Amino acid sequence: MADPTTGQRPQSRTDRRMFRAPARPEEMPPEAPPPAAPPSAREQVSTAAGLNVLAGIWLIIAPFVLGYGNGDPYWNDIVFGAIVALIGASRMVLSVRHAWMSWLNMIIGAWIFASAFWLDQTARAGWNDVILGIIVFLLGGAAASAVGARFADRGTPRAI
């Protein structure tokens, strides 16, 4: 019987069943790529803040694009859209540590959502404010939670 570790080919049929040739490099399965690193807190905050800037810009131009009626308070969307866009832009530029800006965006998103039922008199303006209020609220929460997760990983401070 041939020894499979030496690379000799077996002579008999029973020996052939027991012998397995080592796999050639081209027959070996490709190695799986290493798992991607999760995005950093800064990347998560910047992404959410950038999307909030886009939402703010849409809120600014929505009264003109959607043709709000005379009874719709288009100034509400313009003013709060500008605030959302400014907070999002400053959140992208400034440090990740300013989580209060994201909480403020969540409050503004809740106001935009509530104003849809309170102030808007047409369905077009109402649906726009409902959808954008939810989007601004969720993006603010995503940015705030990314910062909270970053600082939660540090653990408790040690006494000297």
C-alpha cells in the first residue's frame, strides 16, 4: 500500500480509494474576503446629517414645487426646512460630540409631523409634512444613537 503523505500513486484499486491527492491551488475554493469593518460613528453621523440637509432643502422648496394652497402655511415648511438644513450641515462639519443637535432635529421632525394635522389644509401639504417629519425624526435619532453607541463602548471610568 502506498503512503498518501509521500505523494506516491497507489498501485491497487483498494489503495486508490484510500488515497486522495492534495488539491491543486486552482481547485481550492477562493478565500472569503475579510469582513468589512462597521462604519465609524463619524461616518454614521455624517450620513444622517447629509440626508437631513437634503430633507431640509426639500422642505424649503416643497411649497413652490407642490403648489401649496393659500390656506397652507408654507412659511412653516420654509423656516423649519432652513433650520433642519443648517443643523444638518453644521452636524456634518462639526465634531461628532454635539449630539444635542441631533436631538433638536428630532424635536423639529416631531413638530413638522404634528403640524401636518394642525396647520395644513390640503392633502398634498399634509402628506409632505407627515413623510418629512418622520424622515427628519428618524435621521436625527440615527445620528444621536451613533454618538451614544460610540461613547458607550468606552466603558466606565477607572478610579486612580
